[in-house]
Amino acid sequence: MIDTHYPDFAELQMALARGAAVGSPAEAHGALCGMLAVRTVERDAWVRQVLGDPMPDPADVLTIELKTLLQQVYITTVSKLGDVNMGFDLLLPDDEQGLDLRAAALGKWCEGFLYGLGLAGIDDQRLGDGELKEFVSDVSDISHADFDTGGGDDEQEEAFAELVEYIRMGVLLASTELQIANRRSTLH
């Protein structure tokens, strides 16, 4: 049976830092989701992209650990994006972390998502003029937002949870619409 749980965010963040990888777990996951929303992405190609160039020594114990964690992120994401029960969620720090840290990670996730869409060849023209374009515009706004979370009271926590849910559902919408459009364009 395949484990379909994301690795611990903090563990992945430490592994990325030890591996001198560029970006955060949230940003890497956002990029993967952006690419997968459009088309199939090979696991090893995404792992190489996260690890950067030049690739770390593949025999190094830290590299092996990091690749294993990234492969788990990939497997879980592919599985959850294809889940008819909408089990997909964003890879962000857990709720025990401060709201300011989670909000910053959400901004990075959004940056990664936009980057992934761009890598997959999505531009304004391919987005059309409907809900999908509005969603991507919202993601862009969120990626540039300066979150003032104050003390992280209940109202702010609720607003953050609603924002994460909006993005989660938007990614599912984007994945459905962009993959259908991609299949149509390959048939013609």
C-alpha cells in the first residue's frame, strides 16, 4: 500500500536546507501543483528541479533522505489531486506553528504555483476570461500580500483557513479545467 501522507513540513524544510536546495517546501509543492494542474510531470524531473543544478551527490546520505522525502511529496500530491473525494491539501506548516509563519508559507506556495503554471506553458490567453483566470489572479495577489497577522486571534485563524480552502478548491478547479483543455488541444 502506498503512503499518501505528506512528510512533516519541518522535517522537509530541514532536509531542503541541508541539501542546499533552493526554495521552501511550500514553494516546491506549489510549483508541483501548478505543473500537475496542466499535465503529467515526471517525478524525477521535479525532484531534479527542486534540488537545483548542479545536483547534489546522489550517494550522499542527506541527498538520499531528501530525495526520499521529495518523492513522498510527489506521490502524495499526484494521488490526492486525482482523488475523487477531494482529499487534496496544500503542503504548509501545521496549525501548531504561528499564523505569521503559515501565512508566509502560503505566500511562497502561491509563488510556486504560479511558477509551475508558467513552466507548464500557461499564460493569460490559455486561462480565458472566467473563474480560472480570476483564481490565478487571486493567487498572484496572495503571493505578493504582506500578511499582518497580529496576534493570530480566532478571527484571523478563521480567515486564514478560509483562504487556504479557497486555494485548495481553486487548484482542483484549475487541474480539472486545464487538463481538459490540454487534452482537447492535443487531439486537434
